[in-house]
Amino acid sequence: MLSSRQKKILERLIEEEAFVSLADLNKAYQLSPRTIRQDLLEIETWLMDIGAGFSLERHRKYGARLILGEKQKQVLQEAMYKQKDYLSAVQRRQDMQKLLLLNSSIHVEELCEDYQISMNTLQNDYNQLKTEMEDYHLMLSRENKQISLVGEENNKRMLFLDFLKEQWTEEEILELYVTRRISASMNETDLEDMISDVDVHGVVSWIEQVEELSGIAFIDASKYELFLNCAVQWKRIQSGQFIADFDKDDELKIFEDEKFTAVREQFRRLMGLEDASLQLSNELAYISMHLLGARRLSGEGDYWLKCQSLSREIVETFEQANRFRLSNRENIIIALSTHLQSAMYRMKYHIHIDNPYFDNLEKEYRKYIEQVKAFIEKNPHWGLTTLHRHEIGFIVVHLCAGLEQEAFLPSKRIAIVCSSGLGTSRLLERTVRRLFPQVFITGQFSVKEAYGLTDKDADLIVTTVPFTQQLQVNHVKVNPLLSIADQQNLERIIGRGTYQANTELPIVETVMTIYQSVKKHTVVLNEGELFNDLYRYFSGNQGAMSSEVTSLTAPSCIHLREKVSDWREVLSILNQSLVKQDVVEHTYETEVAQIINEQEHHFIVAPGVAFPHLSSTAIKKTGFAFMTLEEPISFGGTEEKVWWIILLAAKDKIQHVTAVEMMLEVVNSKELLDKLRHERNIDVVWKWMLEYEEGSK
């Protein structure tokens, strides 16, 4: 049986008729040559099984092709149509989860037939799914060859909501607020029956009416979650599944206010519920819980004033601990107050939302996350002790948006569009201003407002939202912390900013420039010590104890007098050496290659010497590998040729100091350079490195 990927490869072979190269298949499906060859072998076996004289022609140089007549094409397409798509274990469990949410039970034998698996395999799937359901406080029941989902309705809806979030992006759902209908791309999936029959116009109109009557404007991320919550609620109600025995406190009775009479009636009709029924009361309380927990653009009322007082205390505690004052302080307090107003409701009703930028926050601002967590633990009167770590991340986003920023000169007009709230928008704005001081920020806009922006409003939209519909202004999607790739992309569009690719190169260049200047005017008694002192001073590592140089590499990471075709081969060999030492992931090679390929890099630190390196999450620990070449080669787009390449992976700013110092000493010694360039014996170089360590102590 062919997998869905193998069917796509076969469809391409049918359409193109000419040879399809392995390189084209690799690019299209991101597969290794070995996997592609295995797929082609399985396709060939499948073709032989169905008969009719089908033959797959494979060529070592040109790839693979199918030569078919019209009748053969028709027979083959019919055979492919009849074959069910292969589902992996993960896909089967996902499909079972969907079926359990849409049906009261599913039949065991029908599952085995549909998935074309044995009863033992299905039992394994069942056991794994049973474990996964425990996260939602749900159980699976298997009786009379029927499987059903058992547990509280509220927990089933949480499962349903998370399921939909995995299928549809924020941007796809936010489009519904503009188009008022399910898009063709959403209906193309095999999951369209999950929400395709939901009254999209009715749900969107109801949410907007709640905003209008309450005077609350929800952020885009909350509109996304509110729509999916309403869709789940509608779907479950239509299946006869209602919230029962819901504990309603006074805060969940917001729709009993007379001003919400029309909204309540619209909700009743939308959900198909009877007036004045217990079911209506419970379902209104359920959606009220999610409305209270939805993040908003502004706050109001006594509760908001209480949150404002708490926000001010958090900001003051943060400032005192770090001994600086936040810029735009009052705006940050107001924005944080607004966020806390909904966050405390989420905490109260155990509603969890993911922070989409938390992994990046952990990397860039982990210090502040731990700091705020400690503040919360030391101040139980704040009432935040059970706050989820992702919620703490949102607080840090607001605080870090106020870190001091540089002045800027107006130039390109940039509009910021972010769906995750004011804190993320301000953090993105601050990052753009800091790295590109020449731009002018025209403002922060919602996804809906972005569709109305024209070239009169901005030259470019910088956004965290992956827009698929055409906007009137050019846009670029980024991470709010602006990754290296994001910075490079923006440089190509708006010009070079203050980006330095997170490398040591500016420090190395500064050290070498100062050394040459000193050497012109005085006698240097100990060149090595001068280099070391200058480097440690400019890298901020005065007095730091660095690792011994041999502890950062291994003889297997040293390659001497190699013959290579180009710099890519060098990079691949060096990166593989570091992978074997568990220093980096394979992806480090790709990241470094992208810098060399796509920008005017500055990795050549001296004539004939390249020093590629950057900060990356692919780095596990500090280490380096290097290679000398038989013949110099061009390095990237530059015309300069190099014969010595050092690939460095630095986990922090201290451990790798010795490696950089050693490189500087060699680079600035003609005798050492000549010795290294002509040496073929790795043991000799390793001995020299040990002697360098001994002399540095």
C-alpha cells in the first residue's frame, strides 16, 4: 500500500512523463536520497502488483520516469483512487479522536477495516490514545466492540478546542471576520466537517456585538479562540451534548444584565436553545467564562483599576530589581493592567492559553522570566501564585517592551501588525527600532485593520501573522524577537541596520586594528598577552576563566591539507565533526551556510583565514573544528580565497575565549601561519595546542 507521500510522487511522475530527478524530489519533499530511492522502490513494487504492464524507469543520473499510454493512465489513476491513504499511528489516533468528538461511539471492526490494520495494532493505538486522554481528565471505554469517550463535557470541549487549533491557524480563522465564510483552503482538508456547517456569519456577528455592547475590544488572538470556542459549543450542542451542573458565580451572569438582552437572544437562536431553559443558562455561563478570559485592547471598571494597581507594583518591583526605569512606563502599566484583567480570570477558571513566542522568550529573556516568577512567589498578596509559566511570559513581554531603546531617524514607514496583544506588538516595535533606527513606525494595527492599510499609511507591514490573502501593502512575517533570518530579510528590504549576526567578528576586527596601531608606535614585548588582554577587554570577559583549548575540540575535528571542491564541502565536514562530538545539531551547518550565501558576510578575519560562527539554538555546547586546504578556495560570494577555516560553536561568551585567543595569535604570527599551512601531521598540531595551553597558564 502506498503512503500519501508516495502517491504524490507517483502523481507527479504521471503528469510530467519526462525524467524527474532525485534533486527535484528532495527539494519538493525534504527527503534524504536514501528515502527517495526507497519510495521509488515501493512505487515500482506496487506497479508490478497491479499488473497491466506498468514499468518505472530509473536512471542513476536523470532520476525516474513513467511512460504511459492514455489507457494505462486511466487504469493507473483508477487503481490509485481505489487505494485508501496510508495513515501512520499518530494520524490514526488523531482520526480516532476526531471520530470520538463527533460521534457517541465508534466500532472497533470498522476502524480495523478503514485503517487496514490488525486488531493488535488497533489495541496499541487504543492504549496510546487512552494515555493521551488523561491530560484532559478523560477516559476511553471499550464495550461490545464499541469505543466511547467518557468524562465531563467541559473537558471534552477543551480537547475539541485544542484539536481545532492544531488544524487551523490564527490567520485562517481571523480571515472569517473579514470574509464571513469558510475559505476554499479550509474546505479542502479532510477535517472540514468539524466546523463547515457552523454559522460563521452568525458567530462573528455575535462576538462583534458583544464587543460593541460591552465596550471591550478583543485582541486578534482572543478573537481566534473565541470563534473556535463558539464553533465547538455549537457543534457539541447540535450533537445533543450540553454543559451540566455548571457552577455559576456572579461574574458568570453577565448576560443577565438588561443591556445584553439582544445579545442573549441572538446567542439562543444561534445555538438553537429554548428560552429560559437550564441549558441556555449553563451554556451562557460557559461562554461567559471564555469571554472574561479573553485578552482585550483596553480595560475598564473597578476590577481593572485593581489590576492597574497590581501592574504598577509589578513594574516598580521589576525596576528596583534591575536598577533602571522602563521607557513609556505609564503606557506599559496600562497595557499590563489590561492583560492581567483577563489573565486572572483565566487563572480562576483554569483556562490555559499558549504563548506562541515562549520558546524565544526563554532563550532571549530567561533571566526576566525567572525574576518575575520569583517576584510572584515572594508576593502572594498579588494573587498570582498559580499563574502558568506561559502567562508569566506574557508579563515579561510587556516589561521588556519598555527596555531602553535608541533614537531613530525617520525613513521607511513601518506598520506593526501582531495578533497576540499590545505587549507583543510593543516588543516587536522596540526590537525593530533598536535594530533599524532609520525607520519610522506608523503604529500598531490589528489583523482586520491590516487589510485596510494602503501605501498612504505605510511602506511595509512587519507582522507576526502569516497572511495568505493579498494585502494592499507589502508585508513580511517575523518573530517578535526578530531572529537572525528575520533581520537578514528586513535588511534586504529596508537597508542595513545595526545587525551584526551575533558573531565575534566586530570584536576580532577591533582587536586586530588596535594591535596594528600599537605595533606602529611601540615595541610589543609579548604579542600573545596583548592580544589576550585586548580580546578579553572588548568581549567583556576580563578576569574570566576560559576553558583549555583542547577541551573544546578533538583530534578528529582537525583536518589538514585537504582537497575540497568548495566552501560548502568544508562546512559540511567541519559541522559533521562537531556533530560527532555532540557540540551542535546538524542544522547548525544550514544556518551558517545561509549567512555565507545570502548576505555580504564578514567571516574572513585575515588574508586566507575564515572564521564562520554565530549564536544558535542548534549549539549544545562550546566547541570548534578547523581545516587547512591544499589549495585556497573562494568563501561565499566574496572574491577572497581562504586556506584555513575555523568553525566555532559558542554556547556562551566565556568558554570559547581561549579558542579565539589562539586563532588571533596564529593569525598575527607569520611563523605560526606558515607552520600550520604546511603541516600534515595532526599529532604535531595537537602537541602545539597543548604547548599553547601550558604557556597560557
